Amino acid sequence: MKQLIEHALIVTMNERDEVIEDGSLVIDGNRLQYVGPASGCPRDGWDRVIDGSRSIAIPGLINAHNHSPANIFRGLMPTRPLEIWRAYWRAALRACSDETFYVSALLGAMEMLKTGCTTNLDHFFGNQNSRYTGAGQAVRAMRDLGLRHVVALTVTDRPYEATIPMETPKGETGDEVGRMTRAETKDTQDWLDEIESFMGELHDPDRLTTCCPGPSAVQRCTDELLQGAAAISERWGVPLHIHLAETRSQGLMGPKLYGNSLLKHLDDLGVVKPNLSTAHNVWIEPEDVEIIVERGATPVHNPASNLRLGSGLAPIPDFLAAGGRVGLGADGACSNDSQNMFDAMRLAALIHNTRDHDYRRWITARQALSMTTRWGARAFGLDCGVLEPGRLADVVLLKRDTPAFTPLNDVITQLVFCENGSSVDTVLVNGEVVVAGGRLTKMDEAALTAEVNRLYEPLRPAIRKEMQDAAVMEPSLSEMYFQVFG
Ligand SMILES: [Zn+2]
């Protein structure tokens, strides 16, 4: 199938940051064949012509860190720091089943596609009653809506109480912590076998799916699991994704467990390579920044989640000053609580300004858009994120006649600081139109939300019960939290 998008304002995000005022895009199958001035566009027989004359074309946005089971818990979690919040969110997951994981992933995919996001990294953990903890359901949902996805299977093989700076809890609290451990952990070799079969069964880039290992965090995995997961990612030629030093408590576990920072320990294991992406990177050392950049790995910034959970500000300007390329994530919808990448870009470009008076290091609109396009694609070895010939045809068309772009002064600045996703009109993923006129094309939106509600309503009592059970951990976790901050 050959498609032409003509007379659009094209923001290519190519090496030269080229913006083409009156441009055309030719899509042949799932790849871009021509991106350039409309006047130089080859003539051909088109199966479809899209008039882009009042549109801005950008590469589809990339959400580089997210947890799809969280989509049904938006607005539910209390305002607490991560360690306490996590106890509630992990408890709520115990109430879910395959069909809940499916609709939760549908819901997030719908929000992302309608706001111009075409690739999602789903760092997936559901619960162990489901096959691959439910990750196959997320794959099915994102395929059904036509969202490109990288699904990193979350694995952990260390007991929860050994991964936080807390004395082994006793009594009721100990029982609940034990439940948390049993729900999440498994023997090292069992996880490695499970990742292998997950890869074998579901990894299929032609069907939009990249599968990869996603160790939960350095301190939550044995060295054997970290190295085993890295070896699998190398053998399959896929990414490796991990949480890194999100909170102060987590950062402290480096010296406690390894006598070194978490990142340096990971580097000693030989795991820090170009295919590695690390989510958060808040409580890291200046040398960690250098190592990540030198090894060509990608730090992923999650500004909304870091604010929502009070985790802190990641040293993103340091990464950029060191020549690093950064990805951007929404993180799960119960620590954000949205999946809108325009919100994420705007926050990323704003929140660092008050920490650093040196305005020359402030994050520019161009850098924020790079994080969400070409740098995100590079993090996962995907051939998208740039509009140029040969790339995958993941393209977003935004309406130009909206307040965000009127009058048009600087398109990239306005994309980052003015747009909120509501100008998104047409979205193509892999050459297929998956959003037209701002609506999903592959599923009825009203039916989708009705189905989410139908499945969620009967779950409410079980979710409430699980969260009540988890509440017994709050005093101990709260004490730990305040101790960590002295
Ligand atoms: Zn996360």
C-alpha cells in the first residue's frame, strides 16, 4: 500500500533538526519512502492521499517507561512517598486477572495513541496467577489497538525486606511483607526460563512487539539474575530495562549491599551497555552519569512520577551536558496519573529550571522533543522517532488551527510548551492509520471504556480489601522513610 501525506509542515527530528514548511511524506508499506519538499515529491499511483495542508507532522512520540496494569488504578493511590505508595499499588495488583490486565493495557494504549504516542515501553508486572504475570495480555491489547510496544518482563528474586533499608519486620507487618515477597519473587532459574519462553512465544517486531527482560531494580535482583537477564537480551538482540535509584532509600541500598553505588555495581557485572535503559536515575552519583553516558546506555526521565511520589529531581541537565541521550517516560498511571507524553515533555522542560541558576543548562524544547522521539527510539533499537526515508512509518498529524499553534512562531517550542495532545488528529503506526479525526480506528472508544468499567466495578471490594491489608505496613515504612531523611 502506498500513501501520500501532502503539504504538511514537517518536523523531521533528523540529525539536522530539519523543519520542512511545505512537505510531503510518502509511505510504502510500513516504511517512509520520501520525506521532503512537496515540490520534489515523486509522482506515483497512491492508494490513499491525506491532505496535510493544515497539519503539523511529527514522529510518533515514545513513552520510554510505563507499567500498563496501573492504568485502572489512576486516582486511587494515596499521596505518599514511593516505598509506602508501592505497598498499596502492589497489593492492588493481587486483585487482578488476565482480563483486567488486558483492559488496563487497552485503556493506556487508547490514551497514548489519542495524544500522539506510538511506542510504549511497558515494564510489566501483574501478578503470578497469570502466565508471564499477565504480560501476554498487554501485548494482545497493544496489538489490538495498533500501538508499537516494547514489553520488558519484570523479574525479581530477592525478598522485599532485603531490598529496603529496614530491619526485618515482625508480626502482622512481617506477614504482609512476606505476602508481598511471595507475590513478586521467584527462583532465579525459574525467572530466566520464563523470560526465554516469553521471548520465544511473543517477541515479534513485525507484529509491533519487542519483548525483553526487565529486572525490577539492581537491589531487587541477585547478580545471577541480572547477568542472566543481560545475557538473554544480548542473545536476542533486544533491550534491557531496569529501575535505577528512584528514591533515597533505594540509593542507600548500593553502599549497604555492594559497598558501591547501584549503577557501579551493575557496571561491574558488565551489564551497562548501549541496549540498557535505566528508569529514574534520581539518587545517583556524578560518576554514575559519566559511566552511563560512556557506555552508551539511556537514562529515562519520569518527571511527573518523581514529583508525585516526592522521589526527587534526576540530574538530567548533567546527562545532557555529558553528551548523553535521554528517554522520557510517563511511568505508571497510578504515579502520574496520566499517559499523555505532551504533559511529560512540558514537565521535563520546566522542572529543572529552579534547581540550576545557570540557564545555559536548562532543558530546551528541542531536547525535550528529542527525548520523546529520536532518543527514545535509539534507547530501544527501534527504527522510528525520526521522519526520514527508510524509517518505520510512525507519524502523527496535529491540527495546525488550534490555540497551541496560533500564531505559529516556533513549532518545536509550541509543541513542547503549548500543546497538550488535543490537536492530535491522525496517527499512523507501522504505516497503518490507527487514529483518524482524533478517534481510534481499530476499536470503538465508548465500547472500550464501558468494558473497562464492566470489569472494574466488581473488583472494587477486592482491591479495597488488598489495600486495607497493605495498610499495616505503613507505620514501619513511614518510620523507615523519615529515618532515611535523618
Ligand atoms: Zn516504574
